[in-house]
Amino acid sequence: MPGVMRLSFSIEQPLWERLERLVQEGHYANRSEFIRDMIRDRLVEREWKENEEAVGTITLVYNHHTRGLSERLTHTQHHHHEVVLASTHIHLDEDLCAEIVVVRGLARTLQSLANHLRSEKGVLHASISMSSTGERLA
Ligand code: NI
């Protein structure tokens, strides 16, 4: 059974009064139960966001002299062809390359692809930028 942590926090009186009302209206046994439920709600909300469709870019910087790396990166992109829309390769200098991969799919799938590409030996940096596809913004 997990241990129980105790915590205290400061809150302005008007907010405190609203909190008390929420606890009463929600028929919670006590404030702790309400706070626990609120945290669970936030976790579910985050999970839901990870299931949202997103559009984004994954930017990789790597040394093309690393044996087999270019092929492995291409292989991984082919394996995820359903979310990879396009990619652009930039020769930064004699050794280094940047690859910008345009992606669209479930946010967690895109994050997983970025993690996969980042974990390839020889990749010096990988970043992901995601935006909503806009369907839920209107
Ligand atoms: Ni290059």
C-alpha cells in the first residue's frame, strides 16, 4: 500500500470559501478527498490531451559520419509513414546534418516517434514542436 503524504498550502480567503462550497456541493467526505479527486481529474485531462491529434515538426541534429545512422533515421520514418508527412535535410557543415520532419497524428504517437529518433546513437539533439490541428479551437 502506498504511503500517505501530508501537505499544507496557502490560499486566499475568497478562494478558500469557494473551495469549501465545492467540497460541500460535491458531497465529498472531506477536503482531502476533494483535492485527490481534483488531481485525478487533471491527470485524466492530460491523458486526453495526449490522445488529441496534433501537427508538428521533429528537428534532429546529427553527425552523418556515424555509421548507419542516416539509414536508421530513414528506416524509422518509413516505419511511421502514416504520421510522417515530409522531411527536409539540411547539411549544416562538413559533418553535421539537420533533419526537419513534418508530422501529423496522435500527440502521443508523435512524441513516441521523436523519442525513438532521439535515442538513435549519434543523434546530438532532437526537439519536437506540436500544435493543435485546430479542430477543437473553433
Ligand atoms: Ni547532410
